[in-house]
Amino acid sequence: MMSDTNKKTDCAANQTVDKRFRFVEFNAERAERVAMPGYSYWKSTFRVFMKRRTSRALLFFLTALLLFIVIQPYLPGQINALAINKDENGNALRNHAPDGTYWFGTNSIGQDLWAMVWSGTRTSLTISIAAVIICAVVGIAAGAVWGYARKFDRVFTEIYNVLNNVPAMVLQMIISYILRPGIGTMIFVMCITGWLPMAKWIRNLIIIIRDREYNLASRCLGTSAGRIIVRNIMPQLVSVVMLDSAMTIPIFIGSEVFLTYIGLGLPATIPSLGNLINDGRKVMMVASQRYQIIFPAVIVAVITVAFYALGNMFSDASDPRNHVL
């Protein structure tokens, strides 16, 4: 009796198993797959970056600032930055203190300082961002070849030593003096030596990374050098690129301000933060006109600190060691 009961129980259990499970045929392709969590470098980077409230606040602030700088001339009630404002008698409204009409006052020739400050910020940021992009592209390309291809190491080292031993500011002053002043000249002047720090950073890090096991395995499998650099090495250098770029933007803004301050930068007909600070310096000893240097100086300081802080935060977020799967 017990034997029959056990047989019936086993049959019922087998029927239950048959309903729940089914046999799967062997698939060679699926057998070779490696189980791993879905990981995206850029998604993880932005997820870590957006977790911090300070990062979101700085990103929102800079985005709003850049958007305002672009659309400011098209907003209602705006005054042309180069227009000479006049009073009721037809005289130029020189050194007019800030009020409800002229929020930042006017300068020594009657131009609206509110419009001049934002127009100058637009010019200085355009120069700085364009120069940073060019320096980043040249620096990454030169640094990658310099660090990965051993046969070019001596050539790039000599080029770096020659350019790096010349004081950058002196070289910028000489070229600015020789060439015709303008936005293109300023970008060219900053890019002459601006790519050197990026190239050196990339070269040093690639030398550390290039002979690691996974890169050696890629070379043994016949992977091209370009693909190894782009897929295996460069993602690990994003943090360095972002940090260097974020720190270079304020440096280039400062270079533009200095060159214009000493009379070798942009002409007076092109509003820039350098021109505004140079004009404000001339009247800074007069208490009633000190606003002419305060407003552009504050804009330079705010933009410099914001870019530097945001670059540091994005650099931390782009470090793969801070990513949790």
C-alpha cells in the first residue's frame, strides 16, 4: 500500500514539475555570453553628477547665465551697447550713476554699462570657450600620439620643451603686438601654448595605462592602436580633460582681461570684460564712479569660480571609481 501511495505521489510531483518547467535546448551562442550588469559610463557619470545638490545648482546657474547672455540683446527694453545715451539737452550722459533706467549706470562716454557688461561677457566667453575647445582637441590628439607611440616620444618632448620654456604671457604679448587686434587673434594667441598642459597630462596618463593587461590583450587580438586609445584609454581620462578644460576657461578669461588691460587685446570698439575693467580702472579712485569697475570685476569673479567648481564636481563624477553598479 505504501509503495502504491509513493508512486502516486511521485507521478503527481512529476506532473507539477512538467507544468512549471520545460527543457531548453543547448544554444552555443547563448552559452558563450557572460552575465554582467548593464553599465554605461556616461549614464553613470551623469547619475553621480546629478546626485549632488551643489552640482545641480551650479549647472542650473551657468546654463541660465549663458542663456541670458545669448538672448539679452533681444529682450524688451534693452539699449544698444555701443549707443551713446544723451540727456534732455542732447548732451552725452557721462558717468551716470545706476538708477531705474540704467541699472549699471553709464560709462565715461555715455554708453549703458548694463548692455556693455553682458556684451563684453559674451565676447570674453566666446573667445575662452573657442580657445579651450581647440586646445583640448589639439592637446588630446598630440598627447595620445605622444604617449602611445614610443617612436614619437623624442620629437614631441623637444617640441614641448621649446614651447614650455618660453613664458606664455610674453609670447602672447609679442604675437598680440604683431598681429591685428581682434577676436581671431586673441583665440590664436591663447592656443599657441594653451594645448601644452593638456598634452602633457594625457601623455603621462597614457604611459601609465597603455601597458596594462587588458590593453596588452587587445593588442594580441589584433585591435588597432586607434581603437585601443579611443575605447580602452580615453574613457579613463575624461575626468582629467574636464578638470583641465574647466580650469582653463577662467585662465583664458584672465588672459583676455590682462592683454586688453595693457592695450594689446581687443580694440575699444569691441566690448569685452578686459576693456570694461581697463576703463573702470581709470575712474576707480573716484568714489561716485567706482561702480564702473565693480560690476565687470564681479562678473569675472563669479564666472571664474562657477566654472572651476563645476569642473571639479564633474571631474569627480567622471571618475569610474565613484560609479556603483
